[in-house]
Amino acid sequence: MTLTPTTPAALVDRTAAYIRQKFLHEGSGHDWEHIRRVWQVARGLAQHTPGADLLITELGALLHDVADWKFHGGDEEAGPRAARQWLQSQQAPEEVILRVEAIIREISFKGLGVATPMSSVEGELVQDADRLDAIGAIGVARAFAYGGHKDRPLHDPTVSPVEHATFESYKQNTAPTINHFYEKLLHLRERLNTPAARRVAEERHAFMEQFVAQFLREWEGQDLAQS
Ligand code: ADP
Ligand code: NI
């Protein structure tokens, strides 16, 4: 069978089908439904962003976690490389491949105080969509799914989650999952690129703050005293 050069719509469809089958049974919170939500949200943001290229946004969203460094021994080029391989197999133009690679290379959170600017507007939209999916109720669920996947305890009451929140502990997965809220998730609201995403983040952030406060109260039995 010879491959004919694909139309943008066919390229998006094929990429979605490829990623869907690859991530369908993923248990760390980076499953197909995560990618699908990021894809939908990024597409929605693109529709309200003049100048945003829909094809680049959609491919960036679909491929952003294709080979995450967290799961590839810290190799930050694993993602861009896997995306290139896929897109070349689909005969995507080199210009498209370069733009998608840049999104994957730049998207990840790299610690408090480390800026993660995106070099394209499409990248800003995909980064916002990915970060919105890391906060709120789904963010809570994903954090604990990921922590369980890495055999992390929920919480260690002898260690303050606030003080123990460093990017080193984040990268090495050495901290209990509740720390992740202080080292990353509660800071994502301030690090969004678009006003539309910031609006959505308000409610999700408030929910997460309430969750963490209640979690720590229950852990210490502080709610029992009131009954
Ligand atoms: P990023 O590109 O910013 O790393 P991803 O989309 O790959 O974002 O996924 C990050 C998700 O993984 C978040 O939902 C987050 O809750 C979870 N995660 C990553 N590291 C940890 C950790 N150390 N503890 C708990 N959850 C984590
Ligand atoms: Ni993601």
C-alpha cells in the first residue's frame, strides 16, 4: 500500500486513532481520556484565538505526551523524536513536524521559579489545556493515580508538604503525593497563558485548595472533634 500525502483533517484523524490505541490502557493519569480532553480544550481555545493554526494546535495536543520524559529515563528528546517518527510516517510536511516538536519540547512544567515560555501561540494553547487538566477534581484524581503508579504514599504527616515541595522531589518522585499540590498543582493557575484558561482555572483552583485543606484536616482527625 502506498501512502498518499494526507489532508490536515485526515492527519488529525489518523493521529487521534494512533494515540488512542497507544494510550487506551494507561494507568498513571496520562491515558487517552487525558489526551482527548487536552485536544478538545486546546481546539476550543484555538477557535477563540486569532492567528492560531488549528492543525498545529491539534497535533501538538494529540502528541504532547507521546513519550513523556518522566517515563523515558529523563530523556527530554524522547517526545519530540517519537512525534517526528509518527508524523514522518504520515508524510507530514517538515514545517509542521518542527512546530509540533517545539510544542512537545517546551510544554512541561520544570519547577517553581522556572519559566516555561512557549515559542508559539499554538504551544501556549496546548500548554494551557494540559495544565487545566492537572487541576480541579480531575487534577486531584490524576495526581493520586500517578502517585499510586509510582508507589508513593498519599501523605507523610511527619514531613510538611509545604516545606518538602521541591522540584527535585518532584522529578525523582520521592515525595508523598500531597506534596505535589504544593510543588506544582496549586501554582498552575498563575502560569496560564490565555485569559480564557485563567477564567476556567478559578473554580478548579478553589476546589483543589478546599480538597487539600479537608484532606489534611481529616488526616489529623480535626473534623472528628466537632461531632
Ligand atoms: P507536565 O507536562 O506538566 O508534566 P502532564 O500532562 O505530563 O504534565 O501530566 C502531569 C500529570 O501527572 C499531572 O496531572 C500530575 O498530577 C501528575 N504528576 C506528575 N508528577 C507527579 C508527582 N510527582 N506526584 C503526583 N502526580 C504527579
Ligand atoms: Ni499531558
